[in-house]
Amino acid sequence: MRIYLATVIAVTFCCPGVADAQEVPVVALARPAAPEHALASGTEVFVKLNQELSSKRVKEGEMFGLTVSNDVMLGQYVVIPKGSLAMGEVTWRTGRAVFGKSGKMEIELRYVDLNGRRIPINGKFRQEGEGSTVAAVGAVVLAAPLLFITGKSARIPEGRELKGYTSEAIPVALPAGATIEAAPVQASAPASSTP
């Protein structure tokens, strides 16, 4: 037994190619195929506000909820279903001020939550309250220094529909054998020529 073990050790050190022949080869795995279809970057996504936003109550950086108001389609397939939750953010705001200055705010759309996956969307909106600058100037001219007239807060009502766009192409895996039907191309009528 000792002679056999000594022979195996000697062969292993002297002839490394013999030892390598006994190793199991590495098996290459096929890479999963990339989806052949994608929802294009810049595809329209319509969303509605889930609550009223007012420059009087919101703060910069505050997130707010939205709901997708229409199915987003790729051919005849729904990629983002109506009713999916989405989020936006208040990116800038000012409160109303004296002398008729109205409140203002800007909001941006951020993403749609699609079964835990965040689909980035973009869209930027600005809302201003109605000012009362003319009334405030009139009050100062009429020597009413104790009268403070302020503008109104900027307000976006609950249910307001906003249009956003997908920020990047979204890969879509269709059922096996499925194809996307191209939209029919309508030919335009030839222009009539009048002398």
C-alpha cells in the first residue's frame, strides 16, 4: 500500500498533466436570451393625483401618490396596467406672501411601482396661486398700512391628470410565440392639383 501511495504522489508531482486529466471539465451554461421587445423610452404614461397638493401644506422633498389612469400598451399587450401606483415629489415651493404674492410649487413624476419594480418616469409641472398684487398696491396707495393682502396658495386638486414619460426603455418578455402587431399605416390622400 505504501508503494502504491508513493507512486501516486510521485506521478502527481512529476507529471502534472496526468493529474489534470482526472478533473471534471467546466460546463458552459447558455446565457438567458435578452427580451426581444421593449417599451420605448419616452412612452406616454398618464397618472392622476391621489390627493390635493397645496403650497400651504407640502414641503420640498415630500413624496406624494399617483395612480396610472390608462393602460400603457406595447402593441396589444398591457405593460403598465391602469391602477398601478406611482410616486412624485415636490421639488420646489414658496408660500404665499404679503402684497399679493401667490404661493408657487413645482412637482416631478418619479416612478411607477410595477409589482415591486420601479419603472422610472419623468414629467415636471409648476403651479401658481392667484395673486392679488393690484389690490395690495391699491391698499398701500390708499394709506392703509395695517391692511395686509396676501395671494393664494398654489393648489393642484386631487384627481388632476398629468402626463409623464418613461425615462428609459423597459424590456418586455412576451408569452412564447407571441408577436406584436404593427399599427396599420394609413395612406394619405393625394393632394389635388388645381391650375
